[in-house]
Amino acid sequence: MSKTLAKLFGFKRDVAHGMGVLATAIDRVKPAQIQYPFKNEVIFKGPLFLESDVSVLKSVQTPGRFDVYCGSNNRPSICFSL
């Protein structure tokens, strides 16, 4: 999303589209046990700013759950389960 459009939506700077980030995250974590077609549950919790470091972490407590973090923010921006 452009910087101008992001500001109209109340974000401080340009943000990545959540569905695009989700698709990339799923592609990166592709568990070996995934069977197609699969069900995906997702919660969008906050913005992912362009040109920020993004990390995807697997939950230790909940099998199949992953959290996507933006930069040094300790709260996940996207949570999803496969």
C-alpha cells in the first residue's frame, strides 16, 4: 500500500498487504504434513511496514500455529494456523 493511502487509513507509513504477507509466510513454513486442500485460519492484528525485518515463528504450545512479527515489535502482526 502506498505511503499516501496508508496515511489515509491511519498508518504512520507504507504497509504491506496482509494477504500477500500471509501467502509468503505459508510458502516459507510449508510443513511436510500439509495435505491439499487445507484450511487456514488467520488473525490480522497489526500492520507490517514495508522495508522492515519480518520473522515467522512457530508456536511451541499450539501445533500448526505460526506468528508473523514486524521489526522489533514483540506483538505478532499476523497469527495463522494450518
